[in-house]
Amino acid sequence: MKVGFRKPSVSRSIKARTTGRAKRAVKRSIVPFYGHKGMGLLHPLKAAYGWVYRRISFGWRALLNMFRK
């Protein structure tokens, strides 16, 4: 698991900002209960991994916010 600074990737950033909306629309039409509250409880290990990852790593935007204050 990554600890500390996450190396930024321009291509991944652009992909994340452009494909999400269409992908969510398709999933919402196919998968029942997709996007409803509480559905993350079905995957507790993935939720725990994300919880830890968000607390021990940071990106370039977090660095900018630290220097602004």
C-alpha cells in the first residue's frame, strides 16, 4: 500500500474526470441498487483498505492547501 506522497499522473487525472459520468449512468441502468446508501457494506475489506489509504497518503492538492494557509 502506498504511504506518503502520491505521484500525480496527468493521463489518469483526465481519464478519471471524463469517464466517470458515463460509466455511472450505465451501471445505474443495469445494476439494481447501484449508488444507493449502504451498498458499501457488501465489501467491507475494500472499504477498510480505502479508509486506511486515504489517511496515510496524500496528493499534490493537499500540498498546495498546506502552503496556502
